[in-house]
Amino acid sequence: MTQTEEIEARQDEYDNMGGGPGAPLPISHLVGQAGLTDRDVKLMIEGGFHTVESIAYSTRKQLEQVKGISEAKATKLQNEAMKQVPMGFTTATEMHQRRSDLISITTGSKALDRLLGGGIETGSITEVFGEFRTGKSQICHTLAVTCQLPFDMGGGEGKCLYIDTEGTFRPTRLLSVANRYGLEGEEVLDNVAYARAYNSEHQLQLLKQAAQMMCETRFSLLIVDSATALYRTDYTGRGELSSRQSHIAGFMRMLQRLADEFGIAVVITNQVTAQVDGGPSAMFNPDPKKPIGGNIIAHASTTRLSLKKGRGETRICKIYDSPCLPEGDTLFAIYEHGIDDPQIKENQLDGNALPKPSQDAVQTPGDIGSGPHDTSISNEFQVICGPLLNYQHLDEEAGTVRWHGSVLIVTKPGGKLPQLELGPEAGGHEKVVVDGLKLYADPDKVFWRFSLQVPLTDVEARWRYTIPNIHYLSDVSKEPSRAFVVPAATESMRIMFHSCNGFSVGTDVDFWSGPAVWNDVLRTHLKRPFHVMIGGGDQIYNDSVRVTGPLKPWTDIGNPSRRRDFPFDNKMRADCDEFYYNNYVRWYTTEPFASANASIAQINIWDDHDIIDGFGSYTDHFMRCAVFRGIGGVAFKYYCLFQHHTSPPASTFTTDAPQTMSAGTTGTAGVDPRQTENTYVYKRTSDDPSWIIGNKPGPYVEERSRSLYMRLGKRIAFCGIDARTERTRKQVNYPETYDLIFNRLSSELTAARGEIKHLILLLGVPIAYPRLAWLENILSSPLIAPIKLLNKRFGFAGGLFNAFDGSVDLLDDLDDHYTARRHKKERRDLVIRLQQLSQEFSIRVTILGGDVHLGALGRFYSNPEVNVAPEHDPRYMANIISSAITNKPPPKAVANLLARRNKIHHLRDGKTDETLLSLFDKQPGGILKSAANNHDTMPSRNYATITEISDNSGQTSDGVPQNGLNGILEHKTYGHDGHHPLHVGEDGAGTEHPAADGVSSQGVFKGGLNVSLRVEIDNQDRQGKTQGYGLSIPPLTAEQKPQ
């Protein structure tokens, strides 16, 4: 291997490292800078310098000591490194932001975590000292396991480096701790890199090896147990004190450098010695012992913890020194399963040892609010809502792919800590017990989250979970346990997509048989399980807040100016908070939707009805009124809890608390003590790795957007764009948000190394859809002004105008669309970027859209003059339009009008055409839903399924193209315009296509996608039976680059 190849190989190692906090710059970044060569970099690596940071943080003298590096070369290296590593002044705001991004690793004891402000902080050194058998090594053993946990369980999602100087390391202790957290023991042991140090020089050399190992894989913790033991034997007598302290100083500098470079947590243990100097401290200190190492270790350690023995298994931990933590102490205990909180033993009457009521809900440095004081010790949990199942992401560790998700329940306050039991139905794994995590609590309710991890195997698997001792307070199915299905590690997920899951104000719910179509979802799930269901927006309709809710008096104000100036005080916020919570509980306990939530893992992105109809699309001056900003904050709170299982903001917008009226440096509203009184908010959770968080708050919500990225199994990726938080009448998202999203997509697709073949992109609103610009022009033209005046004075044509800003009611829906004239440039730029992404990574992009209350299938594609088959066309992107699963459809006339407007549109790039596919070959069940000649739009409730094609056994090499099965793949249907099938997967699209059944994985394009639009036949049928319409989407082998 040449030097260049070796450097490139090391570069690849860096590129493959897990991200996480503190990811360093590889030293190869310096090649080519100021004449620096591959040889120079190789010499530095051999000298123990593996990152740009390690060079920037070193002195020139240290660099010159590397063999082959001259004084001039050392100067060049240092100068170039310092250009790439920020080492100058910064603002306190930026420093605050950096520190807020740090994670903490749980010690296993909630009380100890609270004392430490969340756990052991990364990016710094924590010293733990005490006498023999005070628990120093036990803390280290527990941390070696907990550092491997996911961020949302208090872990660091990384491996552990363990340097043992006293021979106290015991792998069996790690297995016991791993069993407590439901982790595979063998995996846990494999993730701990252990070394026994035999002298102080060896101890220092091991740190240099550790630096190289950290460059090759993701570590989150470095333990040295103990840091000083070998110095006491290697350096004896006062004559060697200076040499000893000098060597310790070098060792501590190296530890700090590793913490800075790699963002890891460093934990060292230390011994103590008696103070025999006879000074004042010895005279007045009842326990005259101090940690050895003197000021060298004292100044190098960020946080210093003193341990003492308690009674039995209990120990006392005291903050001995810390720049950011207040003085304090707490009890913890040592058990077989590691460090934990002291347990109350039967007949234990010592009141001082009993935990205080609501110990988890008191105010701590990490959490917010005083919390409701629960006093019940009942074993039974009164469940108000749930269980709700969410999917979050996949990861891979030591060759095992793990599925991450969560279960949420809402209970009455009181009761012990709830637990969830999880295990595979087929056996092979022992059941694991997952403790509930309290996300939010007030005197009326408590939100509990159970974080789940499931290993994927070589077969699809059904996992069953049970929450013992629960009593349902609603009419949901009262099954004692629920099950969900995960795919095989080699499979992609089966997907169900829906939108508009609720009823508009004034709809006759009984006439539409409630959410009956969910019965069909459950039937299809029973035939062949879904692994995930994607909510494309409007998972709930909160519009009645203005009709029967607390906004009715405000809505009734006739003067628009008075409505704009109306205050949103704490009383109105509390009323709206109660309304939104109760509406969520009402809807999420409605069957059969509730049963689907418990058995199919959800992914959700919100839209306007999750807040209120048209939010973001009214005139800017009206959207900025206090009431809209207030309900935006309240809706975001419950969106976080119910739809994402994450802690909400501690406070939301009110006009009588100025700190809540704008987002601070943390990107959320300031804290209002009135809102946190008798309330608990968990705030120690790191951001979900699936989130793509916007850089700045939305214009009308004091929160940042939260788009999503995650893998849906082996070959499918998903990205959901939050198109509501940043929306205004003139924009859907900030330009910089698109940059964040595409940077994340490029990064993930690069890391996948061609394994991902499909990107499912959720936009919420259709992007390939008939234009209604002529109607926009009429409704916003001066011609409408006389009618608007009559409406204002006499109520004429009241149904035509909305109750908010007096505009035509339909106009906010039109302004929502990507095809609206206000969004044309934003839409065009997005489409072109998607085409470029598709070309670069040879990945097929398929777009999901809802909102419009009818079914359709739009496509972008290269126009016939380009002469490229869709199988090789990166411009070919299908837009699956599925809406609504619950709300009533528009009148037939609207669907027919849209079908007549189904023209072939041309993107301004001159190469891309767009139109709807004629998918609906017949009316569902023979019941007339639209005009007989309308094959493009379907005004009936529906949902969509997506299944990866794994079987192309129906393909023949010479058969006539039929129903997406037979036919030569190069069949040149692409010579036609989009009013005809563009490829064999569209041939025979409709009810006779094999994909129509919603479960088939058979098709002509192996590795493609089967899509079924399941359309309700009769809204009076409470079974919600549907007719399927199918087509297939080919994978992409890009051959031509879009211009």
C-alpha cells in the first residue's frame, strides 16, 4: 500500500466513525496545505498524532520531538492546524450552545444523576475518590455498560476504553449490569476495550493507543481505575516527588486532550491519604483525608466526587469540587445489577432513608418544574390513553441491527414506577423489563415513555409487550398485551401511509361511520403485517377549538383589528392547553384508530389541523397575532408528547410573560414559573438521532422545525419535511432548512455505500398536482372585494369567507399547495435538488403527499425528447397522493374539475414533465364516486401501502406487458407522454394490477416498490371495506445526469 493509499484508508476510517458529540477532524485534512505531504501526515500518525486537534493543542516543541519533523515543518503543521480548529475568542452565547449540546451518561442511580446534573458529563474529566470499598470501581463497571445505551436512555451510544491499574476489573459485573438494561451480554463485553497497566509509563503509553483506537470507532467513555495507584509504587520518597508530579501532569494533559478531541467522558478513580501536616484543615476536619495527586489532579479534573460508606450497600457521594454544580450530596447503593438508588426494605422504619414522594418529579439541574406530589403507592395504573407505539431509528453495533422505538401511556398521577415487559413471541430471547420514563406530569396526568430496543434477525419477528397492573379508563381494547412486527435484517419495511385523520368542523361523523377505514388497515395488517405507518399530517383535527372551545369568544369578535390585538394571557393558555389535551385523549382512544396505534409503529409529521385549520397560510400580519402564536405553542406541546414521545417545551407563548414571547438561544420559549408550578418536565433527553432540527424558530411558533430521517429497513430510507413550523403564505420552509435536509441526506446516503435504493420523501402536501392558478387569481382579485364588503356588513355569503382574517376560505388551502403561484420557485428548486440527489446516488425518490382529501398518483419524468427509460431516469419521481383516511372527501364536481385540469406541465428546466397517472380504471365496488371518464382523481376515503418487490417470478422475457408482471424491461412505453403508462410497472395500473391487493411483493421490477391505494367502497359500511388500485415503481439505475 502506498503512503497515499494508507492516508486515504485512514480517511475512510474517520468517515465511517459514528457521529456524536466531539467528532474530530482527521489529520489527513492537512495534506496539501502549505506544502504538507502524505509523508508528513504519516510521520505524525506514527508519532501518536491522529487528528488536527491533537496538533493544534500541542506545543511546537512537542511536535518537533516526532522523528522526521523539522522545526520548520512543525511550525507549518501547527499553523495549518490552528486555522482549522477554533482556538480564539468566542461569545458566551456560542459557548453556552456548545455546552448545551453535551450529553451526560447515566450512573445507573437517578439520585446520583440528579446530583451531577444528568450524569457523567462528556468532554470533561470526572474524578471519583474515596477509601477502599466505597464504590469507585463499581461506578466504573456500571458506566462501562451505560455508556453503550442510546442517548434517550441516558447513554452515550459508544464503546468504553477501560485502563485497569489495580486488577479490579471483572467482566461478570458487566454482564449483570447488561442484563438489567436488556442488553446482549456478549455485545456489551465486545464493546469494552480493556487493558491492564503495569507501570506509570505503560499507563501513559496506553493513552496513546487509545487515541488511535478512537480514530477508528466511536467511543463515549474512557475509564482509568485508578489513575494514581502506580505512581505511588513507581515514585517513592520525597526526592522523586517533583518527577512524579511532572509525569502525572503529562498524563492528565493527555486525558484532557482526548476529552477535547473526541468529546468523550473521562472518569478516573483516585485514592486518598490522611492529612498529617498538622495544619488547620487537619485540626477542624472530622475526616482528615484528601485525594492524592495534589493540585495537579485537582486542577485537571472538572468535577471531583468524594465517596464514603453508608449503611449496608448504601454509599454517600458528595460534590467535592465543580465549576458548575452546586455543593450537595446524595445516597446511592451497590447491587448485583450495578449502581442504583437505595431500595426500601420491608419493615424499614428509618424515615431518613425513605425516598421523598415524587422523587422523580422534583426540580433538578436537568429537569424543570416542582412536580405534582404523588402520594399513592398503589400497584395499579389508571391509564387515560395509550399504549401508543412509535418507531424512531435503526442502528448497527457489532454486526447486529437494532430497531429503536417507544411506547407511550398517559396515566392518572400516583402509583409506583410503571414497567413494560418485552419479548419475542417465537421465543429465543428472555423477556426484558423496561422502566417507564416520566416525560411530563401535572396534577391531572402523567406521560410515561418506555424506550424499546429489538435486535433484527434473519427472519421477520413479532414482539409482544405487556404493561402489568394497568386499568384502562377509556373504551379502548383492553387486551393485556399488544404485539408489533419488525422486519428481517435483510428486508425493507412494509409501509402504510395516511393523512387527514379526523373530521372537519360540522361534518356528520355518524354518516361517515367514524374512522371506519382503520378497520381495513387492521385487516390488511393481519394479512401481512405493516412494520411502520407514516402519518402525513393532520393526525388529529383541533379546529373545534374556535367553535366549541376556548377560542370561540375570540372568533366571535367581528372587528379583525380587535381580533389581531386580543391578548393571549396565561388563563387563555391554560384553557387551550386543557382543550388540546382532552381532544388528543378523545381521538387517540377512539377505536379502531387506537388499536392500530398500539400495534403498528408510527412516524408522524404535523400539518395545519394538528394546530388549527390554515395555520401559517393566512396573511402575515394576522398570523403574528397573539392568539395564533399562543395556540401554536400549545399544539406543539402535545404534538411532541402524543406524536413523538418526547418532552415538550417547559412553557409556551403568553402575552403576560414576556420571556415566552420569543425563543431564546436554546430555540424555545423562555420558562414561565406559573406554567411550571406543580408541573414536571423531563429535559435531560438528547435530541432524537432521527431529527433534523431547524436553525431558527418558525415565524409564528417559538420552536424550531423538526424534520425526520430514518432507515426503513435494508434498502429504503425515509425523510419527512416539517412543512408547517416555518410556513408562511409565501414560503413552506426556510432556504437554510432545505440545506440542512439535503446535507443530512447526502451524508446518510454516502455512509450507506449504495445499500439504499429508495428514498421515501414526505411533503404532506402534493407537489405533482393539477394547477388551480386561475381560481387563485379570481379569489384574490379585486372582483371579490364587493362580496367581501357585503359579508363584513351583512354576513352575505358567510360560508365563502373564513372567520379569521376575512379572506376567502378556500384561499388558505390553495396557498398551502406547492403548486400555488407563491411557491413556484421554491417548488422548482426542491424538485431539481431531488433529481440531482437521485442521479448522484442512483436512488429512486418517491414522494408522499396528503391534505387534498382525494386519491391520485402524480409523476415527474423526463419529457419524450430526452428519450430515457424511467428505469434509468432520475427525473422519474412518483407522488403518491393519499387523503383522507377519515375526513370526508370533496364533492364529485371538485374531483372532476381537477381531472379536467390534469394537463402535462413542463418544469422550467426544459427537461421535466409532470402529470397524473390514470390509475382508477373502475369505480370502487361499482359505486359511482366521480364522473365515469375521471380516471385520475378519486374522491373517496383512502390510505396507501408500499411493499418492496422481492419476487419477479412473474416476469417473462417475451410476454406482452400485462398488469405489471410480464414484459421486457426495456419496453419503450416511455416514448409517450404522461397521459399513457410510462413503464411496464404502470401498464395495467388499477384494480387488476398485482400490487392492488396491498400485500403482494411480486412484480416485474425486483427491488422496486409495489404501491396500492386502498379506496373506501361505501362510507355507510362500518367495516370500512376498500378497493385496491395498484402500480409498481422501478428502482433506478441512473445513466444520464440531469442538466
